[in-house]
Amino acid sequence: MSATYFPEVTKPIAYEGPKSKNPLAFKWYNPTQIVRGKTMAEHFRFAIAYWHTFKAGGADMFGPPAWVRAWNAGTPLEAANKALAANFEFIQKLGLSYYCWHDRDIAPEGATPAESTQNLHAIVKEAAKYQADTGVKLLWGTANLFGNPRFTHGAGTNPDLQVFAWAAAQIKDALDATLALDGENYVFWGGREGYETLLNTRYKQETDQLARLLHLAVDYKKKIGFKGQFLIEPKPHEPTKHQYDFDAATVIGFLHTHGLADHFKLNIEANHATLAGHTFEHELTVASADGKLGSIDANAGDVLLGWDTDQFPVDIYSTTKAMLVVLAQNGLGSGGFNFDAKCRRGSLETLDLFYAHIGGIDAFARGLLVADKLLADRALEDFVSKRYASWDTPFGQDVLTGKVDLETVAALASQKGEPVPQSGRQELLEIIVNDYLLGV
Ligand code: XUL
Ligand code: CO
């Protein structure tokens, strides 16, 4: 294995088990271990986020990039080629199989749309060679429709049709590139699709514009024969004050309103969930309930900071609850777990990239094992089944499926009398989850 950009890691990260003291080893993620009939590798399909891992430099609001990265050198195209080499070396050394990109992460924007297309084609050609050589695959591609100042007032939702046209041009190219690299999904995150003030905004028209852009993408997808899954990634705010794709429930409503529900699933990001005032498992549950949980951006926010810190997930309580939802719907299909996460500014070495990913991977692997055991033992389910037992009766099912009218169900009130209040046993269930977390 070549040691160009990560000489500090000389062999692929291996599973060594929970007793290992080696920080460059997995303690819980054993890619070949079977859980519920699937290997751990199949359960997760972990992906590297190109933007955080290879393009971020630790910059924040108060200081410029702070990290020295050997691949960040030469002309923009030379640097793009070096980052590509680093990407495949890193993924192979981590023992993973997927990556995700924005168009502008992998190839520099040119002076004209034609030059941008050309840059993207050149890099895609190289990426295809690396993919063929390494077996690493593209989980999803997306277009960066928020970085360039032309998108300040939105992309699809911009008041200027000319900006909409530039967004369309970028989506077209990004879809072509995703198809060329056999991408398994394509993500739409509504970067600046939102508003700052209603004083200057036609809310209804902007949401119609967004729906139109998505319909155009669906039509183009069919035209070029792209079979991957389209995904929308909700986020409540940041960069705009109010984003139209606020949360899972809002996006699901939007998709149904605009005749897009058959064409999209959701990519749920943990930190976006908490920004919306929800838990990660809430957003996963809402998406899953509508058959729309398609993929996951695996990261975490900071409880004390109300913004999108995109930290690596280490909280196994949260990963366990997430995996309960994923297992209940029998996996993510063509989706996976993309580490949309970055090291803290102070974690400045490339070695920190390995520790960060290993920590996140193990946190989810542990969550999978605990969730599997909770399900296998029906540790929560027996209580939940009892809680809903009245609905599982034939009469309950008739009410639920609309076979019973209001008077008939109302008659039950006097027939059976005052309902007996039942404990929800929240604290007991929390103890049970803790026991499993500590016991696995
Ligand atoms: C931004 C974010 C994006 C999307 C892809 O908060 O999560 O990186 O995942 O555009
Ligand atoms: Co994301």
C-alpha cells in the first residue's frame, strides 16, 4: 500500500476487539461480523465526506484555515488530483468502501460554466480509474449551490431566474458525474433555499420554484437513465434564518404537496435534527414512518452550542436509538452512513482524521450491537405491545382502518366505562437501555 499522504498509518485499520488498547484499531466494528443476517459492512456502508476530510482546513468565524495538508498544493486542478489520491488512500487505510462529494469539492469551479464542466469531467475520469482500481464506490454526489456568492439569495429559490439557470446547469453536471461514477444516490441539501426576511420574499413562489427545480431533476434523471435514489436532506436554518426543508415532517409534506413523493427519500443528519429542536431518533422515526428514511449523515452537535458543529458521533446512547430505527425498517437500502463531520480546529494532524473516523465507526457498531440485543430480547417491545394491546384487538384494528363509525366507537365509552390510567414506565425503560449499553 502506498504511503503518500498518510505515512503515519502503515496498514489498514483492523478489528482487534473491545480489549485492544491500539487507538488505530476498531474495537466494535468488525466488517465481516454477521448481525441479523448481514455483515456490519453491509449494515453501515460508511462513507467519507470529501468536503470535511479533504477540503476543510479548520477555519472558523475567527480565524483562517489552520491545517497543513500535503495534498493542498499546486494549481487548483493539481490540488484536486492530489486530494483525489488522498481520498482513495484514506478510505483504503480505514478499510471502508464509500465516499460522498459536492461537485466543487472534487473539481474547481472554472471561469465559465463550460470550464467548470470540463474540470469536473477531468476529475471524474480520474476518480473512475481509482474506483476501478480500489473497489471504492460513490455513495452519493451533490451540487454545491450555496458557496458561490451568486447563490446568496438562494439557488432554486432565487428571485432571479438567471441564478435558477446556473443552479440547473450545476445540477445537470453533478448528475452526469454521479451517473458516470455509478453513484448509488444523489442528495439535495437546500443550502441557501430559505429566507432571511419575509419583507422581501414571496414565500409561496419560492417553494414552487424549489419544487420545479426538483421536478426538472427527476425528468433529467429519467432521461439519462440514472437509477440511484434521490434524497433530500432537511435542515431548519443556517445558512439562512429559515430554510424551506426545515425538518423531516416539513419535507415529507412538501414532497406530497408537489407530487414528488414517489421520487425522493430523506437523508437525515443528526446535527440538523438537533438544530430543529428534535432528537436524531425523532427525525429518523418520522422519515421511516413515511417509508422515506433513505440515508444518514452521521455526526453530532454540541448540546451547549446551538449551531451546526458537525462533530464526530461518539454518543453510543444516541447511536443505539438510531440503530433501533434503522433495524426496524431493515436497513437503508441503497443509502449508508456518511460521516458529514469534521475534526475540531485544534485536532490538526492527519492522524486525527483516523481517530475521528474510528471513533464514529465504533460508536455506530456498538449502537448496532446494543440495538440488536434489545430487539432480540424484546426488551422494550414487550412493554410497548402491552401498551397498545387494545388497538391490536379486531375491534381496535377496525377503528384504525376506518371500518367503524363515530357512534360505534363512541358507544365503547359507556360500555367499558372510565379508562384506567396506565404508567408509561419511562424511567424503567431508560434503566433497561442503560443495562444493555453497559452489558454488551
Ligand atoms: C450542510 C450539510 C451538507 C450536506 C450536503 O449542513 O449537511 O454538507 O450534507 O450538501
Ligand atoms: Co449533511
